[in-house]
Amino acid sequence: MFDTVRMRLADIHIEKETFRNIGNVKTTTYYDSETGVLNDRYILKHEEFPYIVYYSNTKSLIIQLSIPKFLYGENISVINKGDIKSFWERFEQRLKVLLGIVVERSKWIVQRVDVCWNFKVGNKVSDYIKYLGTKRLPYKSTNCINQSETVIYKNKSSRIMFYDKQKECKVNKQPEDIISRAEGVLRMEISPSYKNIQEIYSDRKAIDVLTVNFFKLITQRVLEQISFSESRLNIMNLSYDWLLNRKINRVESIIGFNAIRNFIGDTMTKEIYGSTYYARKKWVDEIGFLEFNQLSDLVIDYCSLE
């Protein structure tokens, strides 16, 4: 369900001696530009917490970590509702040992969260990625990396990524058992924007965000924009004789519509054409020179997460 999460805790006092007693701590002292007050910033890299920052002036603590790596030492595992419960218990216990703090879970606020899922598609991982590379999602640019390895849809505040998990594991030199488990896995990772998170939970409390409900709402929004059951007009099959027996203005409309749909996808095409979209699609369907995609839609079994 989730991979990397960054959480912030406000108004928490941690003694300086606590950081002095911990190894691998980088301390920076500076004047706050807004308040003019002297501030100490402590940056800590720990085996279980790769990123910890504490500001003495504002008494704010920021922690970023990968939930599956924190629990299992790898991020090929898809965590479920029970794992989230285990995460909180382990997280609180480790923080108590490391920083000597005990806080209510409801105090943690999410600054960033990566929603993820492993689709097991066998030997069709490359086929899916190549097809996804032709899609255009509303208000996002499409970026393809090495053709059949990664597709990224992004804007300034959010990102959706599909990639070959096994290839990624090999590049990162993961153990052989992890590489084997990643075979045939099409990985989806969604980094929703601050606004996306706030639309669902206005206060962005981690106890609400790190739930099956939030995961379901975010992933449904994405998967609704991606269909693998579309048909496309193959204009290479249009003949000169066929053209002579058709009204050229309708042919131009059909080819133009098909080109736009191929370029920006169905969702944005519907926005542009409005009700006319269905009439144009009917014209394309009536031609008969269609290519049908053979890939199945990507589906998540949400019941398996409970």
C-alpha cells in the first residue's frame, strides 16, 4: 500500500544531550530569518530512520522512512492493514529508545507519502510499460525512460510512475531472492500532491492517511484514467478505393480525432470534445480498421488488504 512516508511532529521538546549521545548527527546553528532567534538543526541518519531532522527553535521533528523497509528490510513486499498496525508499534518503540519521546499517533502530520502496488503481469511487464508510454493523463507530462523500463506522469506537485520492479532490483544490486520475487512485477508508485492529500483529509493526520481507505481513494483516481481495453484506428489499413467512397471531411475528422486520442488519451479527449466525443468514436468504430489492445486492465484486490 505504502512505501516512503515523511511525517512531521510539532511542539516536541528533545534535549540537546539526546543528540550529543547519538552518533552520526550533523548539527547546524543559525539565526532564523523570520524570528531572528538562534536555532539549532540536528540531522540524523540512522539505520532504521534514514532521515531525521529536529529544529530546536520551533521544536519540530521530521522523519522520513520506507515503511516496508522499516518492517522487512526491503520494499518488494506490499503491506496491508495489519502491517500498518505493526509499523506504528515498532515506530513508537524505536523512537522511545532513540530519542526518548512518547507521543500520540494523532500528532503526526503527513508531508509526503508514496502509495504503491505490485501488479503481477508475468512476461508482459515490457508490453504494459510500452503501452503506458503512449498514454497522456490530464495536467501531467509523460516521460519514458529506456522505453520498456519506466513511465512517469508528472507535474510540479505530483507524480505517477510505472516501472519494471525486477530491473530496478537488479540495478540496485538487491539479493537474489528479492530479484526473484520481483519477476513479472509491474510496480505502480503514486506521489500525491499536498493538495491531493488535503482534499481527502484536510488535517493530513498520519493515522488517517496511512489507511486502506486513503490508499483506495488515491489508486482508484489513477486507475480510472488508464484503460487497456481501448481500440485504435490503424490508418495504415485505409485504402485509396475506400477513401474515394467516403466524404473527405468525415475522413479528416476521423483521422484527426484518432490522432488526438492517441496523443492525449481518452480522458483529456473527452474534455476537449464534450458530447461530440461519442459521435466521433462511433465513426471510428464503424470503419472496421481497428486494432484492439490485448492487455488486461490493472486491478487491485482491496479486500486482500483488510
